[in-house]
Amino acid sequence: MELRSLDWFLVFICFYFRFALTIAPSPCINWCDINPDNGFCRGCYRTLPEIADWSKLSNSNKLEVLEKLQARKPQVIQ
């Protein structure tokens, strides 16, 4: 059974929305070093499980992780 052009279009749209339209960007800044005192990456402030699971997380779960990162960052006194 051959796929019609509409079927290919629908496959493309599903792929596009699943992989290309990721709303939540990765917080990785390519400075990967886990702080042994708190378990957070010194670059992005995620935990190892959050880093490992990032590509599998839904956008809503990614946004939840991103919200936690602000509180994990050390506050700079000015």
C-alpha cells in the first residue's frame, strides 16, 4: 500500500510539531561540571537526571525544570 501525498504531508506535520517546535530551549551553556556539594551542574544548574532526561521531557516538564533553575543559581550581591 502506497502512501498518498496527503499521508506524507501528515507524517511531516506530526514530525515537525513533535521535534522542531520545542518551545523550551535547553539551558545548557556547554560548561558541564557537577558540583558535588549540591548535585547541580555549575553551567546550567540542572541535576544529572534532568540533564539525561531533557530530550525525553515534554515541554511542560521542561518549563518546570527551567523554573527551578532560577532558585538554584547563586545570587550575586551588587
